[in-house]
Amino acid sequence: MNFEILEKDVEKHLRKEIEAIGGRCLKWVCPQVSGVPDRIVLVKGKIYFVETKRPTDSTWAKLQIIFAKWLVKNDFDFSLIQSKAEVDFFITRIKKETDIE
């Protein structure tokens, strides 16, 4: 039996936790641009770009790396999240930044 966590499990947990604090966690699909992060998170006037990967054996496409570097270089908030624990840490950070209790 395989109990490995999958990328879809990380995404589902992220969406559930963001919605629990009143935010939106939108799947980002951009037909004109390859390599965009998986999710755009909107919480209290802030925008976060999130790439989710499974904890083991995850690989990045070259265009994902290029786009992530561009986001960081241009002062956008970009996070790589690979586990439910990292989702929880991300939620804690957002709560601090937005004064959500």
C-alpha cells in the first residue's frame, strides 16, 4: 500500500486552509505562458504565487524555474510548497502579514 502524499493532496490542503481564513486559492492556467505557478492566493489585499510539488521525486520544468525566478526578481511573493506542514507554515505567515487571528 502506498501512502505517499501527492501534489493534488498538497493543493487540496492549501485550498482548504486558505478558504478557512477567508481567502481564495485559484488554480492558475495561462494558455499563452508556460511555467506559471499552480496557484494564485488572494487574502486581504495581498497576492501570493504558489507552486506545489509532492515531497519526493518532484521535478521542475525549465520554464517553471525561469518564471519563478522572474517573480522573485520582480518582488512578487512566490512560495514552493511540498507538504501539508509547509502549507500550515504558509498559513501562519499569511495570518501574521494580514493580521488574521
